[in-house]
Amino acid sequence: MQIDLRTVSIKPLRNTFDHIARRFGDKPASRYQEGTYDIQQTDIFHYRPLWEPEKILFDKSRTRIEMKDWYALKDPRQFYYGAYTIARARQQEAAESNFEMIEERGLAALVPEALRDIALDVLIPLRHVEWGGNMGNSYIAAYGYGTAITQPCLYHAMDHLAVAQYLTRMALTLDTPVALDTAKDAWMNGALWQPMRQHVENLLVLQDWFEIFVAQNLVLEGLAYPLFFDHLDSKFAAGGGTAISMMTRFMGEWSAETAKWVDAQIKVAAAESAENKQAIADWVVEYRGRTLEALAPLAGRAFGAEADAVLGEVLAAFNARCAKLGLSV
């Protein structure tokens, strides 16, 4: 019996979905394109929102920013659900390895008491700031327009929960569960944290979703993360607090990665029109001042007499970043 094996080439009837073909042509599309573009519902709504009957469910007028094509706000990382979860799983493995090493070798006990107290006083209450970041980006995912921006904002919201969880684990590694109660009390009642608490709570009641994007993702994170997970991290590493630096590794890597995504959105939106650029610049100026006021007492606790100099460096780097995005701030 003889068997002949032959290769048969089967031409697909279509290369991708119709809505993707209309935008990019009838050719094979990437997973990111198929999972992102032109998915936003635009018609056939069952009802208007009962809490806001003057608008439709997904309304472009929920922000001052106007775009001819909201899908111009694409993610340079090209994160769709699969790519996002794979990337974060790898980072989680690295973080878990760090925590396991610290616990197995008792490295937390080697951290000088002064640095340990700074970490407990300054980093652990940030869990509540991260919760605010989760809420803000969840709002954008719910009320924003265009999957290209709402999808990564939902991922960003979940990342804030991850940061909060790592900070929680840091508290349990450096101290007992009592440290979490102490941090919550500091957030609710401590004078050091009330400016930041007020700022975070003010962001929770903003209505313009792109204003939240600027205030939270560009300004607050653009100033706070370099302060806490760059400058303060360097202080920990230089003073014998390497274990703390190992526990905050995810935060540093994550902020560098997400900053590129945030910058891409701001740059495209600002370049769309003079009105957009002015609105974004106004928001940056407004929330930069409020954020710096909230960070000042925390920087004082973390850096002492060097606080003003460190904040100056952070501010200078942030202003240079905004200039590269075409903003006059």
C-alpha cells in the first residue's frame, strides 16, 4: 500500500473581521488590532443613562478633549488581554522570587531601623493612593470613548491594585499586620497624609475622564513614582535597605513602562488641536501644584533636609517630560 503526502494550500475566504478590513485593508491583522479597533459601540442603545438622560451611554462629550479619530490613542505596548496578562505574569514571577529570597534569608531583619520606619511611614499608606488610582482609571474605562484608550486604562486600574498588594506584603515582611492598621490610621488621621488624602479624594469626584487621565496618570504618578520608587529607592539601597528596594522592583519597572503609554496618549491628543493642547496644559499646571503640595510633607519625612532639593529634581524632570510632549507648562 502506497501513501502519497501532499501539501494543499487553502486560501482563506477572509483575512480578518470586516471592521478591521475597512480600517487597515483586507489583510491579516494583529491580535492587538482585532482586540482594539472599532469595538466601541456607537448605536443601537436600549436606553439613555437614567442618571444623565441628556447623554447617551458612550458619549464623546464627557470630556473637553475632541478627537477626529479616538482610535489614534493607541497603546505603543500593543497590550490586549493576552499580551497584558503574559507580561504581568512574568513580572509577578520576578517579584515573587524577590520576596521569597528576602523571607528565606531573613534580609528584612538586616534593614536599619531608621530606613524601616521611613518605609512604614511613607510607603505603606500609599496603598490608599493606589486605590484612588484604581478608581480613577476604572472610571475612565467606564465613561471614556474608544477601546484604544479605555482598554489600557482598565489594565492600568488593575495594576494599581497589584502595587497596593505588593505594598501590603512589604508591610507584613517588615513588620506585623499591625503595620497595616497603623498605616490606615495615618491615612485617615495623620497630619502627614491629609494633603495627599484630600488630593486623592478630590480626583475621585472629577467628571471629565480625560482630566482624570491627566491628573492621575500623568501628573500624580509622574511626580510621585520618581520620588518614591527612584530617589527614595536609591536612598534605601545606599543605606543598607536593599531588601526594600527588592520589594519595590515591580513599581519602578511598571512606572517606566506605563509612562511611555501615558506620554503617547498625551502627545497625540495635544497635537490634535490647539484647544486640546491648551486644555491639557491647563490641567497639568493645576494638578502639578496640588500634587506637589501633597507630596511636600511626605518628602520631608523621607528625605529630611534634602527634601526640597529632591522635589526640585523630580519637578525639573517632570517639566522636561511635558516639554517633550509639546506642552507649555
